[in-house]
Amino acid sequence: MRISQDPFDVISSILNFQNQNHQFWWDKTGKQLAELLRYGGYTKSEQYTELLFFAIHIVPELGAAPDKSGHLPWRTPHTPDGTPLELSWEWGLEGKATIRTGFEPIGPLAGKALDPFNRHETDRWIKHLDEQGLVIGLDLEWYRHFSETVLPNKDTAPSEADRAKIAKNELFEVAPVGGTFVMRDIARSGPMIKAYMYPGLKGQELGISKSEVVFRAIKALPEDQYKNLIFEPLQEYLEEATRKWNMQIHIFSFDLISPSKSRVKIYTRAPNTSLEYLMDALTIGGRNDLAMYSDEVLQDVKDFWNIFTEDAPKQLPQDGSARGPGFYFTTQAGKIPTPKVYISPGPFFRNDLDVLARLRHYFATRRDAETMLPQMDNYEKALQAIYGMDYLENTRDIHVYVSCALQKDQLRVVTYLCPHTLAREAAARKLQEVSVST
């Protein structure tokens, strides 16, 4: 009998999860990560390393599995169906991908009276990484600072309205104002941890806007760190864009490495899809000179924007009901702020096969098509292995975001994927109920 040499199968045969919740998440999401690593061009050794880290240090943090009725104590707001994991594929310019795992650590008391906003588990997990020396270069200085200045006080009690939503398990509405999640960047040079924070609840606590929470937190850094970030031009633009485009800050992020190397990222969104909006953000309202980029890459970003927004109206509802395209602005010590595009294709596309077709069209019409199209083939194979063609044809929010960033001569593209674990479990339960009833 031939023994499988597939890293996922080998690890599955060795690991023996004592906790049924852990076994559920490994079975449902470990294979998905394995497919992305395999088709992304990772060596067998790299696949084993990342899958073992995922199994031992991430799977136990994904919380409870849904019960027979589909109920969960805490449903993460970071993905369309509440699955507490997001996977991403960065399209390497040399034909190989960089895979990332983003997730919300979920504590045993999340959504309950003692931890209504799941405030404690991320903190515990990051300290565990630090104490065990599991990530080379991990630095918690900024994590401590921004946890104090961006997140609500751990003793903050939920409002009456939020308490009612928690009681009804309406956590999608509550968590985005005060939650956190983390991402492990499986870079070829070595992994890095990033933290993502929602500033809304801190704003409620202090009676100020989310933007003001973020601005105050950055200004409260040690003086030399703040000056090195060159943040004032970006703050000026964000305030200007709020008035001009109704641009809103909704996520704040940073790398858990030395402050001298860490990046601050501010995620924004506005109800607009016009090229004028795109170019205004790319130039930081005219503050950044795009002469450093080639004419070809500037055309690339316009083409990318048009391909993924062409079916959307130029003006979206101003009440935030439609997820308009956004930007995350990155600033780092000694460097000028730079914007990156991210677009939620779900509201405007037929299905996820449509997203794949547009990605292929984009890469096929670029000057580096010969390098990128084989990677496109592998990406399609990975998604077909994970979801199947029928599922891709009947869903339109597996691709949570498609993103791109300007580099000197080429565009760097990243796609963010929802595993759809909870959605597929719900569909399976419904099918079973229909089968039983007939």
C-alpha cells in the first residue's frame, strides 16, 4: 500500500487533537492552507514548517466549532460568513506566491459577560509567541503602546445596545468597532506577525471619532519615533479626504517588529469608484510625486481599478451600505507615506469565477504575462481543489478583497480569501435537513 507523502496527510496522521474544536478547524482549514502552500511554490520543507505552526499555534485559537444547530458563541466580523480565518495569496513577480494566514484569536469567554468583545485572547496569544521565542525579531513595544491607545479599556462594559446585540449573537455588528485580529506573513525571508485593530470602541469610550483615536495614538508615540514616521502629511490628507470623499478609517495595523522598521497601516474606505478618487489617493491629495513610477505601472493600476470596478456605479450610497473600494496608507520611519488599493468584488460581481476571469484578463494583458500566467494557472488549481468549480460558480464572496500596490515598474497584487468553512457547514446542514424531511 502506498503511503501518502502529502505534508497535510503526514501531519494529520501524527497529530492527535484531544479537543474536538481543534480537530474541526484542522480538518476544515488545514487542507486549504496546504493547497495554497503547494500551488504557491513552497518547498516540502516549508510546507511542513508552516502547517505544523498552523496546527499547533493557530488552530487552537480559532474558537469553538459550530454546534449541530450552527450556533457559535462568537462569530468573527472579519470574513463574510464569520469564519475566524482569512488566507491570502501575494502574486510574486518571480512566479511564486507568498501565503498569509490572518485570524482572530477567540477566547473561551468571548461574547460572554466576562469578555463581551473578545478582548483578551489576542493579547494572550501574542505574549505566548514572545515568551516561547516562536517568531524571530518579534518586538512588542508598539503592540503595548497601541493596545493602550487604540483598543478599549479591558474593563469597559458594553453599552445597553451592544449588550442586547451580544445576547442575540449579533456580533457582526458589535465586534468591528472594538475587535482585533492578527496575520502571519509567511515570507520567503522569514515569518512576520502583524496586528490589526478596530478603533471604534475606543472612540465610543472617549467620545471621539475613529480617526481621532488613530491620530492621537500615533502622536502619543515617543517623540523621535513620531517624527521619523513623517505622519503629518498623511493626517492632513485623511482629514481632507473625509470632507471630499467621505473617506472613513476603519482598521489600524502595524508590524510586531522593531519600531525603527515597523510599518503603520491605516485602512480607509469611501463610497466612490471614480478614477479621480483613485488618483487623489495615490498622490495623497497631490502631496506625492508619482514620477518615481514608470508610465507602464501607472497604467497598470488604472487598468486594475477599471477591471474590478467597471460594474459598480461611480457613486455608492453614502450611508456605508455598499462596501466601496478603499486604500490602506502605509508609513514607516524615514519613508514617505504610500497608498495601496483594495477592492471588495463581492457586491458587484456575478460570482468568484468572474473574479478569476478578471484576474486572468489583467495578467494576460500585462508585459510580464509569460511569468504571471503560470502562477494564475496554479492559483486556479488551488481554488478548484479547495472549493470546487460548482461552489466557485455559486458564490461571490470567497474573494474578500483584491488588492494592488505600486512598485517602481510593476504592480504587486494580493488576493484575500475566505475559507467559507461556516458557510459550507451551514449549506451541508440545510441539505441534510432537506434529505431527512423527504
